[in-house]
Amino acid sequence: MTTYHKPIDAAEVPRFAGHSTFMRLPAVASAEGLDIALVGIPWDGGTTNRAGARHGPREVRNLSSLMRSAHHVSGVAPFEIANIADVGDLSVNPIDLMDGIARIQRGMEEIVATGALPLSVGGDHLTTLPVLRAVSRGRTLGMIHFDAHSDTNDSYFGGNKYTHGTPFRRAIEEGVLDPKRVVQIGIRGSVYEPGEHDWAKAQGIRIIYMEEFVRRGPEDVIAEACEIVGMQETYITFDVDSIDPSMAPGTGTPEVGGFTTREAQQMLRLLGAVNIVGADVVEVAPPFDIGGMTALVGATMMFELMCVMAAQAERRRKR
């Protein structure tokens, strides 16, 4: 009988005690043998204004102690059907942007080489670029992207091409992402210029602005997103600033008018048909948080994604 890693039982050891790991799972040195590797990326070298997301993984670990062992809607018990553990934090360099990106890519390549699917917590959204490079392994990926911002700008501050506002433009230019299989959901807020999203649209990215999401609702929007990405390999990235700042204030670039936490949960639960090859939750910035609200949102969205990915791992095993 296969034995999977199990979290510490909160009925036996209180949540405020013991080592702080994602979901209170064992901390392991390697992703070898895992279906899903939970990993932190404590780096915000691409932040253009309010830094602090480098502290996100640690606080999400703390608040993930509130997650239990089974999903109350789907009935998925992830730790019973998939081997999941916390593989720690990737090596980062907080004072050298390009070396930081390279370190993240190398660390993620080691995880992906074991066959485990990465579920990471950032860190600012630039962390997703080196993760995509590692996960793609020469393939061109689709992506479902929850965010207030498109993150497809070209450059900032005198031509700097690598910030948390540019990762998906770089990924498309590098051939890592197929723009015709990229869906961005929840985009809103003021922009630098009226045509800020023209480049993204010209590449074929489907941008679903917040106003359209409100008209259509979670089920209809995700049905379209699933149709666009199809059954090919797809990455899921969830920026916590997609949530309205009244529910997730601890983030670098808050934008009012976002999803409720309930709407976000509904959408992530509908991703079961997507061929997920990796996922992340980014931009949790504890210095701006209130009572751990945003870290709890990050941990909850991580749990939602983990349940979907675990169910997929079980289906693959049974084939």
C-alpha cells in the first residue's frame, strides 16, 4: 500500500505549535517521489513600488496551518490521493536581479526534473518567469492568469525589461507561452496609457476585464478559459491582487473593485479539466497586511489549487 506524506493533525498538536511548513506537511530536502512539491520563492527583486512580497512564503506557511485535510465542496482529500510535501525555499539573491532570476530557474528545474509538479508561493510576479522557463522544458505552455494587471508591459525605468509588470511579455517573446492559449481574468484599474494592453491583445491574449467578469460570473468565464487552453499543458498563476483589497490588503499594487475571495475559490475549483503542469500564488506582501488576512487568502488559494492538482495526480495514476 502506498504511503503518502500527511500533515500534522491539529486535533493532536495545536496549529500555533511545531515547525512552520506549508499545510503542516513534512519538510523534505528533495522533490523526488512527490506528486506535488510545495515551494517558496522569497524574492521581490522585480517590484516597482511597494516591496515586501519576499516575506510572503513565510507568512503563507504560518497561515496555511488553518487548512484542514479535505475539501468541503469537492470532497477531495489531497493527502490521501497524492504525495505532497514542503521542499523549502528556492535560493534567491535579493541584491542582484538577473542572478536572482537565474537561481529561481535552476532551483525549479531541479524540482521539475524529479517529475513533481510545482505549486509555489512568491514573491513578486516576476518570479513566475523563471518558473515558466523551468516548467516548459522546451514546450510552449498555455496559461490561466488571475490578476488585476496584465503584466505584459515592455520596460520600466530607462529600459529595464525585467520587473513584475513585464514577465508575460518576456515569456511570449521567448516562446515559453503561446499567447493564443493565455487567458487573463480580473484585469482592472487605471493604466499608464489608453493602449497599454494593445500589444497583449495583438498577440492573441484573451483579456477578461473585471467588468466583463461581473456581467458573466465565475462559471461562464472559466468555461471559456478552459476552452481556450484546451487539453495541452497549462500553467496557473494567481496574483493575490486580483482579490479586492478590502479582503486582501497585503499586496504591492492593490486595485479596488476586485474578486471576492468566494468568487476566486469558485473559479479555482472549476479548473479540474485543465492539464495543469504547475501553479503559483504570488504578491502576498505581509508588511502591508492586516491580521494575516492576505496570507490567509494566499494559503486558501494554494489549498484550492492543491486539491485540483491532487485529483489530477490520482487520475493519472489510475490510467
